[in-house]
Amino acid sequence: MTTVPDSAVAPVDADLSVWPASAAEPRPGALAVGGVPLAEIADRFGTPVYVLDEAEVRTRCRAYRDAFPDAEILYAAKAFLCRAMIHWMDEEGLGLDVCSAGELELAVTTGFPAERIVLHGNAKSPRDLESALRLGVGRIVIDSPSEIARLAAAVGPRGHQKVMVRVAPGISAGGHEKIRTGTEDQKFGLSISDGCAQHAITRTLEQPQLELTGLHCHLGSQITSVEPYLSAVRRIAALMAGLHGQHGLVLPELDLGGGHGIAYRPGEPALDPTTLAREVRTELTGACAAAGLPVPRLIIEPGRAIAGPAGIALYRVLAVKRTGERTYVAVDGGMSDNPRPALYGVRYAPCLIGRRTTAEPALVTVVGRHCEAGDVLAADVELPADVRPGDLLAVPAAGAYHLSMASGYNLVGRPPVAAVRDGRARLLVRRESLDDIRSRDVGL
């Protein structure tokens, strides 16, 4: 095990910058969130388990409302969705951005107003569109030319549906090439530069049952700089000016999507919503003034930035193995409950909780239990040198794209979600059991 000098390591209570604001260490090793010791949650609900700080979620919703008081804020449901989360978004005055009939119907059956929901997706199924129209979704984002005729036919000659057209402004932004969606050569949106976006807009205007309310774009995910959004505003404003000249069209809405980056480890950058709001507002106002157009109402879609920092993943150490110069700490979860390190090379900052130790810090690699060499949760991170089986590890910034991307690999079963607030913990989503897995298998 390779030890590192004291000066290179900070104790848990020295830097909780990537943890929920409620995180505290009342005594060494006893980390609590929402007034609940994380070790107690692990004992009560088992591990792996996701923990979600309700107050942190609500605080982040309010921060966006304060930063964008005149905008429509849609929570991107794909980051993490359950009935409690839907209820919190409703209470905090946010809308929802969904990308499937499953997300849409869960929201509506929980009581969320369908008119405050936007459905998008590059390849909407017939069920997606049927559900959206039956439930009265607020807007549908058109993502391909063929979708225009399909949607118009589904709406019917006497029907009416508000729509937006998703454009690709040709901007590369995002934390990894697999999550950059504003470029030309990828599956999302319609290119401005080659005229596909303009052609789709013209075809949409020819359908009287479809009301085009605005343009939509989404540049990517885990963006930590404001500049890509300003570039998108400039390019879309130029498109809007061209549409006004060609069709006399004045669009009342502009959806800039989400993708707002967060810090996963102390010292990493994060996108500040207040700065984003101020600079986007200035850029949009100037661009519209130059084109002689009214400023459209802005729509934004934060997901990770609301759910991510509010979540923690808890794991139990199963084995510690020293191989050559590397030490592997194996836990009872892995890529089935968090595929992001394997997919995108994301790096986390796990820490030991539940017991006090004075051991020197050491460099280790935290790995999962699955039958893949790439099942690595955190490579070359610092943990106490005496880490051992039975210990608890906590991983902050785990509220987004964990459960929503979890799989059934090795039939391990997806973890539960517990919410904490004001010193109490409650179950939101139960653990997937072997009975659940067996019940889906109807082959005998």
C-alpha cells in the first residue's frame, strides 16, 4: 500500500464542499447528512444505498428560481426520478423535462400537472407520443423531420399541440465526448448550418394543428463554463432573425437545455446559475435588440445540478487486496449501480465513515463486485491505510445518473433510495429483490 504525506490529505471535516450543506461530522468518522448519521442509514437499509438530502434538493431548486426569476425552469427527470422527487419539484414550482412515456406517466400519476411537462427525445416511440397527447403534455420537442408528420397525424385535424424544434447549433461542450449533444455529427437535433433546422421549422409551420412556440437546444452535460451557452444564444438568435425575415415569425420561447456541471471532488469547477443567468440574459437581450426582435422567454433544464450534489452512495467494503504496488478495495456495489466511471471516466472522492482512525492515508483503487475488469468506482484515491472488510465508504455527489442508469448486471439488484431531512430518514425507493427479478422471468 502506497502511503502519501500528511500534507497531501485533508481529514473529512476539512473539506465538505462537494457534500450537501447539511453534512457534518459531530465526532471523528461519524459523518451525518440531514441530521442523520450515515452509518445508521447503512445499518437500517443495508448497502449499497443511495441517500438523498431533501433540503439540499429544495435549496437548489430555489437557487435556480432566484437566479432565473423570469424563466421557466424544468427539472430534467432523466437525472433521477421517483414519486417523492416529482412531488418536491411540484412544490418548488419547477416544471419537468421528460424523455419517455415511463417518466411522463409516473409524473402525471403522481399528480404533477401535465401542462408543466415537456417531452423530448431523438426517437419517440408511438407510445411516447400517444401518452403525451392523451395526458395533455405542455410541449413536445420535435427532433427529426419524420416526427413532424407522425405527430400531426396523431394530433388529428381538429387537435392542437404546442411544439418546439430542437436545433443543433454546432457547439462542442460537455465533460466527455459521449455527452456532447450540441455538435453537428450526433443523433440529437437538427443542424442549423446545413439548413435542416430551417426546413423542419418550415414544415412544422405548415401543420395547422401544431403550434410552434420556440426553439430548443441542449449542448451536452457536465458543462462548467458559461461561454458555450453564450455562443448558442448568438447562433440561435441569428436563426430567429432569419426566420423572422422569411416567415415574419416571432417565437416567444427559447429553451437552452441544461447540462450544468457540478463538482464531484473538492476543487473541481461547477457552473454557477447566478452567473449563467446574468450573462445569458445580457447576451440574449443584446442579440434580440440587434435583430429587432422581442426577447423570448427563457427555458432551462437543470437536472444533475439539482439532484447530483444532494446524493450520497454508501457501500460496505467486502475485501482488500494488495497486488504488486496497487491496493484494491472491493465494495458491495459497482458498475450496476454507478456505470458513470466506466462510461465517462468520472472520478469520485469516497471517504471512510462510521469509525475513527488515526491511520496514515494511502492510495487505493475502489472497485466493484461485478465480473468486469473495468468495474472501478474510484481509481487512485486516498483512504486510511487500515481500511478493512466491514468498513463503510461514502461517495458524495451521487444523486444524479446513478439509479437512473443502474442495470441488472449479474442480477445483483438495484439499491434503495432513502431521503433524509431534519434528523429523520425514510425510504423512497425500495431495494430490488430476487423476487422482483424472478417475477419478470416467465420462461418456465
